[in-house]
Amino acid sequence: MDIVTVLKTAVAAPIIGVFLIPIANKISVKARNACAVALGLVTFAACASLLSPMMKGLTATYSVDFPLGFDFVLSADLLSVFMAAIFSFVSVIILVYSLDYISRYENQTEYYAMIALFLGSMMGLVFSANLLWLYIFWEITAIAGWRLAGFFRSDRDVAKANKMLLVAVFGGLCMLIGILMIYSDKGTLDLRFLKGEIIPPAAAALLLAGIFAKSATLPFSAWLSDAAAAPAGVGALLAVVLVNAGVYAYARIFGAVFATPAGFSCLTLVPAGLSALVAAGAALIEKDIKRILAYSAVSQTGFIFLGLASGNKTAFIGGLLYILMHSMAAGALFLCAGIIEQKTHTRDIARLGGLFKTMPVTAAAFALASLSVMGIPPFGGFFSKFLVFKGAMQNANPLVLTLFFCGALLTFLYLARLFYLVFLGEEKVQNPKEGSALMLAGVLAPALIGLALGALIYYPCVYADLLAARLGVNLE
Amino acid sequence: MNLILIPIALPLASAFLILLISEQTRYLKETLALAVSAVCLLGAFLIFTSALFGQPLELIARWAGYGMDFALKADRLSSFILLAVSLFTFLTAIYSFSFEKKGGAKWFYFNLLQSQAFAAGAALSDNLVALLFFWEGLLIFLTVFIALSKPDQAAKKTAMKAFLINAAAGLCLLAGVAITAYIAGSMSISGISADKLTLIGWAAFGYVLMLIGAVSKSGAFPFHTWLPDAALDSSAPFMAYAPAALDKLLGIYFLARISVSLFTLNGTMQLVLMTLGALTILVAAMMALAQTDYKRLLSYLAVSQAGYLILAVGTLNPAGLAGGLFHMLNSAVCLSCLFMTAGAVERRTGAGDLSKLGGLFGAMPVTALCFIISAAALSGIAPLNGFFSIGLIYEGVLSAGYTPFFITAALGSALTLASFLKLGHAVFFGNRPEGLRETKEAPFSGVFPMAILAAICVISGFGARLPLEFLIAPGLRDLGLAYEALGGLRLYPLFWVSVVVILTAVVNHMFGCAAAQGKACKACDHILYAPVLRDLYALAQARFFDPYEQFMKHLPRLAGILYKADRFFDYLTDDLPAFAVNAFSKASQRFHTGYYPLYLALTIAGFVIYIFFTAHYGGLK
């Protein structure tokens, strides 16, 4: 199969799945579940199989002409394949985990169909080489995310989902205006022809606002902690995939295409640093396990921006590795929270404690993932954190460094507090049972991959190095 | 396989093998751990001899790129540290062989072997990131060691405290390494050593951050506060291994590397180092006087010894550094031996509280002798090893021209001895309580490593020239310093300093015992209840001087501010827009009254504004 077909498969498979899943549901629940997981696997396999050709320097492009330069262009390069592989892998893990987890709830078909739509739009987003189509997929992810966040139908849950949608729409609107300004200035939205072009400052600021809204960065961070009340799979999807859609847009637009105006790095880093610090502080106060993890995702996303926006190759590579490591760890943490909630019927950490004895596998996965987020060796998170800090050092902005240093310090505190209260504290819940084999597989796989990535750090580093060397702009 | 990998790879793999062995098996895990640690010790010895008499072994493998190579180099100093680490792993494996109170045996040996692997890696690393990797990796095993030592909640709480303090210090180290690597343009320790950095601007900041990492590892003030808690809440084998030996060896090794090999320190930084050392000596030794628990008292003395080592490195001269490296080994030997005696006593009597112990010399003579030897050595009594190493430190401090620090160090020695007299008297002499009549000596596996360590104290005291010439001098040369053996040591005046120290401590003990009506465990109470000191001790008891406790006390307030900031942004992005939209909607409702002239007026007003805007700005592009 040639790589263009593989590229088309990666985007088309989940979108076809949106229609196939309800049909499969008519046959049987098992057929529907198998269909959902199979489509996720096909998408991941397609993305993963593109990794090697991209490293060899090949590119794959598929385009359909539209008037006014709004061509539908899908293009696979090192960055898009890297992100697509992570997103699809996390989605597969969530789908497998959901087979058991979601079986206790209603609206399962909608759940799987929306995950497929979400995944398909994410694939479209990362592979789009035209800003207009990137925007269209961007908004579809918001709609799919909205339906997923509103999975539970209580007024409170629906209101939280609406809030998420409104922030996304606001961000999308900012983005759209920014894109139109670029179109007005450059006459095209095809990213292949815009590489190295200087972006108008107002357009850059508007795009950044859209990106911050999507990636739950201050001042638009509050929606994620509210949306986290959704099922654990959705929480993981939003915190890992949706948030990283914003990060990807940043890496693509400001890291791989446009030359940014002076001071733009600071404009990104100060809110990102504040986000890292404020969210970490909020995580220390919060008592809802899922909200804590959502705050953690917000905080860690700040560190990713530190890497991507510091303006040098070391930091950029650190940022890319951070996306990889954090995706695995945050995914595992959210899914662990799902097991805990389902088995203890509470998310309040004040009512949890001593779960290590009864849920040792979940506890182990949680500990491994937490250590990776903290950046403790031998986990992969150590390398990404070090590279990000070293790269940021080259930038030598004391305010930014201080914000992130304090954020990193608080990361230890809130994750240690969470683990201590939930797993080591006094036993408060009567004999909760360990999660099912499928759910445990769902939490152990990303947690152990985080460990394995530490041992095999050579390979992701080589990939990220190639990526930065071939695609990076604005890098010293 | 390169021999240099043996002390790292073998225990790393074997640790996972131990996890596969059932907890029910008797001595299988112990035997495997013992065998692996013995092979590691042998490997370390071969690596050391190769460095000493041949070529230093090296290994460089591409790792994460950007200068982050997996680089190991066994020069004379690092292989000396490796040898010491491996020796302590081996002795701890023997000591723990039949020691029941060490938590789950499977996890104990898993942690022991992983610690050996990571400590060996840290000692041999020739790349700052590789060192950081192994150094910080140790943190996991340290935490698990403590958390699993005892089933109670206190052990888990202390494990968290140890984790957080060390993680914060590790973060400082990470930031320091990042800064240093950027300034130096290299992450190779050998590479930076060849062109040392000067303490200016960011480089000074980088050094200070790495200094925090190094001194906190060695257990110095003010990063020491988890140690006394761990002494109560963890097992004796852990205390004898990690805080007493491993942390001292690695912390001081790294401190010496950065202070002598990587940076050229200025007078101010030298003064900072020596002040930190002196402060640690004094504060910890004073706190030791107040303790009534065997292991907790020793833990404060372990902290105090870290002060001597930092003071020694701060001298930056060959005598001081020779003394520092020698005392690093000696204090590790003595403290490890002392914690082993504490474990033996605790195991046989079930008590660690000094008021419940007494007269055990007759029942546990070997343990008592080991205690006396190692305590005397650590107090710097001639002719044991501590006498020479502390003497060299005194010599270094005096040569550097800092007499007040010399007086502080000598006072610290007197306080150390006073603590040991109280401890030894309370545990091994006096009347044996009724409940301890049947007490027996520790088993062979417990006594053997203690005896080995005590023997090292004696041998390396009488034959101090041997370790100084074969371990310390080569290490010093790797730091770029020349060493003139014991020729420069003014033995005669230092002997008299030692005599004064002994006399002060003995007189204090006799006075204290008399004041406490013969109760040895209260022999230091006259100091504790002295004016001013009484208030200070009360504050210390309330953990007023514990930075961790103080920080945790104020943390909710700080986090609360950040939480409010988060809620404020939530208000800005959620409540405020909703309020604004509703307000606009209600306001515009007022204009929609159905009154035709109003609609007409609004339309005309809008048209006028549009015309004005277009005329002024030239229309929309």
C-alpha cells in the first residue's frame, strides 16, 4: 500500500466509523464494540506505519481542488505523523478500556460514534495542510468533544459541556479571524507555500488565543476541570488529545510554518508559565480526583508550551517529547481515576484512602504515571523535562524560569498528595475491588510505555531531532 | 560485556528476578541478593584496581543525543566510591539475611539491588545527565524502602516527606545541571573539568542549585529533617544502608566534583560552604543530645557528620579534602555499624527508647564492642580512623585560615562524644531492666557485618596510611590536587585537641548523670533545660525549625491564592461573558418596544455611523 493511501486511510477510517458504528450496533453490541476498536486500531496502524517513511524523508500529499485557494490538502510529514500516532494510540487505549468501563452506562453507541468522530476530526486536523480545513476539523473536534463531555445527561453535566463548547467556539472565532487576516495578507492558506513567511502580529495573537482556548491554557483553562466530570475515557480524550490539538496547532503554525514577530515567545510563555503555576496550585486545593488530574493536564500543557515556544532546537525537541510522555502518563492517570470512581463510587479524595491494599495494580499504574509526569528517572518524562528546562535556559527569561520551576515543584506536591491520600491514607472505603482485566490493561499499558520510553529514549529523540531539523522554524 | 556495567546491570536485572520469587520461600531471595551483591563487590574491586594500577575503564554509548550520552568512567575517585557503595550493599545484604523487621523481604531486596545499581551508575557517570538520571532514580527506591518498612501510617507519611524533600532538591539539581551544561556547552564531567567554570552570573546560580542537590543528598541542614523521622519509622538495615552510607558517599562525592573539578570557587562561596558545614555540625549535634531513641539519636549524628564533610570540601585545600574523602568513608563505616547495633538491640529487646534499655553489655558483648569502637571512631578518638580523618579536616580548616570553624568542629566532636556517652551508657551499661534478662546476642548474620565495620575502624586507624595512600590520594589526584600523605598532619597538637574533646564530653556526662540521679538517658538534660536553650529545644520539638513542616503548614494558603486566581479566570471566561450577554440582551429589549419611529431613528443612526466610518477610514478592505 502506498503511503498516500495509508494517509487517506488514517483520516477516512474513523470518519467511516462514525456511520459504521450505529449500523454495527443494529447487529449486536459486540459487533459495535469490535467495530469501534478495529477502526481505532486501523487508524493507529496507518499512522504508525507512516513513521518510518517520514524518517526516511518521504512525504505524502493528497489534495482535492476547491475554489479561492481553499483546497482540501492532506499532508503527512514528521510532525503530523508524530502527533497522529500519539492521538490514535491513546484513542485505542481508551476504546479498549471503555469496552468494560462504559458498558454500565446508557448511550454507548453515541459514545463510540463520537469517539470515532473525534478521532477522525483529529486526524483531519493534524494532516490538513490548509489552514481553512484545519479550522473546519478544529471545530468538528469541539462539537464531538461537546457531545462526549455531555455524556451524562444531568443539567449540571450538560451545562459543563456547554461551557466547554462556548469557550471552544470563542477560541475558534479568534482563530477564524486570524486565519482570514492571513488570507487577506498572503492570499493563500496553503501551509506548504507559507513556510518562513512572517505572520501579521494581530493574526498571530488571535491564533494564539484560539490555541490557548483549545489547549486549556490561562485565561481559558477552566473548561477542562469542569469537563473532566465526564466518563474517564472522555476525560482522558479531552485532557490528552483535545488539549494537544491546540499544542499541535502551535507547533505547526508557529513552530513549522510562520516566522513569528519579536516578543511572541514571551507572549506565549508568560501565560503558559502562569497556567503551569496556577493550575498546579489549584490541584493542591481541589478534592475531586478528576478535577485534580484536569488541573494537572493544564499545568503540564504549560510545560509543553515552554518547550515549543522557547525558540531553540533543544527546547522544541523537549516539547515534542513532553507531548509524547505526558500523553501516556495523563492517559493512564485519567483511566486509573475512572477505575477508582467506578469501584468506590466517589471522586472525593477526602473519602478515599488505603486503596493500595485492595487495588494494587491500579495503584502501581497510578504511581508509575505520576512519576513520569513528575519527571523522575528512569521514566521518559525525565528526559523531556530536562530538555525543556535546558532549552528554556537558553532563553534565559528569569520570570518564565521561576514560574515553571515553581510549577514543577508544585507538581511533586499535588501528585504526591493525591497518591498518598487515595492509595496510602487511612482506609475509608469498604473492600473496593480491583478493576477488570480490560480496564487494568488500559491503565498499565500507557504507564509501562512511559517507563519503556525512558529506557528507549534514543528512538523518540532521534525522531524529534529529525523533526526539528527538517521542519523547525524560529529555532536558533 | 564491559566490566564497568557489572555493578549496574547485574543488580538491576536481578532485582526483577527477586520479585518473581515467592514471599513464602525462606532465604532464597536473601541468598540471591547476597550472591549478586558479592559479585558486584568483586566487580567493583576489579574496576578499582584497574583504575589504580592500569587504565580507567570507560564506556560511552549514544543515549538521548544533544550531549546526553550514556558515559561511564571509572577513574580512581569514582571507582573508590563504587567500591564503597558495593561494600555497603554486600554488608547490608548479610545483615538483613535473618532480620525480620525489614518489611516485605521481596521488596526489601528489590530496593537494595536497585539502589546498588543506581548508586553505582551515579558514581561512575561521566555525564551530568547520566548522573542526574541515576541520582534522581534512587529517590524511588528510597521512598519505597521507607514506605514498606513498617505497616503503620507513620512510615508512609515519612516516606512522602523523604520523597518530597529529595524530589525538590533533585529539581534544583536538574535546573543546576541544565544551567551548567548550557554555560559549559558540554555535559561531560571530564570535558567541563578540563576547562573549569568561573562563578559568575548564571554559572554561580547553576553551582548553587547543584550544591543544594549535593548537600541535601548528604543529609545536611536544612534538608535533613526527613532523616530523624525515617529513623523512627523505617528499618535499621535501611538506615544503615541509605542515609548512613550511600547518601553520604554520593552527596560528598558529587559536592567534591562540582566544587573542585567543575567550578573554580571564590572566597564567598567557600565561606558559604564552610558556614553551611559548621551550622550542620552544631545544630545536628545539639539536637542529638535531646534524643531519647537509639536510631533517632544516631540519625542526628549522621546529619552532624555531613556537616564535617561539607566543611572539609569547603576548605578547598588538599589536607581538608583528603580529610573529607577519608571521613566520608569513615563516617559511612561508623554510622552504618552504629545503625546495625541499633537494629540488633531493637531486634533482641523490641525497644529503641533509651529509658527502656540498659545493661546490655553482658548480654550482647559483640554488639556493645562494635558500638564502642565505631562511636569512639566517629568522635575522633585516637588511634581509630576518625581521629585521622577529623584531624585532617581540622588541619584543612586551619590552613584555610578559618579558626572559628575549627572551634565549631571541635565543639561538634565534644557534643558527638557526649551523645555517644549518653547512648552507650543508657543501652549497654547500668542496670538491665527486668524484662531484658533473657536478652541474647544478635545472630551471626547480624554480628558479622558489624564486626567487619568495627574492624575497618580499627585497621584504618592503626594503618591509616593504607587507605590514605591507596584510596584517598589517588582520588585527590583525580580532582586535580596533590596530596602529601600524613607528612603535613600536625599529629601532636591534634592529639591534644582530641584529649580536650574527650575530657569535655566525659566531664559533661558525669555531671549530667549526677544531676539526673544516675539516669544515663537523662545525662544531657542539664543542657536541654539550660536558659535560652530550653526555649530553642521547645521550638525544635514543635518542628518550628523544620522547613518542610513550616512549608507544608503554609502551603494551603499559598495554593489557596492560586486556586482563587484560577476561579477568577473561570469568572472571566464563564460568568462574566454570560453576565455581559444577559445584560446586553436585557438592555436591547428596551429598544424593541414596537414603536416604529424608534426603529427608524436607530436605522438612520446606524447608516450615519457607517457613512462616517467609511468616509474616515476609506472603507473595509
